Amino acid sequence: MLALKEQAHEIIRELPQEKISVAITVLRGLQALSQQESATKSDAPSAMGIFSKYANPDLVPLEKEAWAKAMEEKHGSH
């Protein structure tokens, strides 16, 4: 598990400054999900519900395009 945390730290260190707030938003959402799962295993809410309160409404329409671009960068265009 330590290796995974170190890998996450390295990814965050390499992010451009303007992307750090997005990473923090995602991490806070994961943290909230983890805390809620610990509190109630049977009634854990969906990740979408947890993350929605952190969403920037101006960026929501760009999500599909951003995801596609990220996958293209990761896997290369075919």
C-alpha cells in the first residue's frame, strides 16, 4: 500500500499548478466516500452522489471531452 501512496504523491507532484485543485477535489471526494463507507457499510452512497457536491457547474459539460482526451493521451490515438 505504501508503494501506491508514493505513486499517488509522485503523480500529484508532477501535475501542473492549475490542475492541483482538480486533484484535491477528487481526493476529497474519495476521502468522503471512504469515511461514509466506514460509517455504514450497508448504506454507502454512490461515488457520483458524493462527488457531485464538489463539481464545478461550469466544467460539467466538458467532462466527456476531458475524459476522452485523457484516454487518448494515455493510450495514444488509433
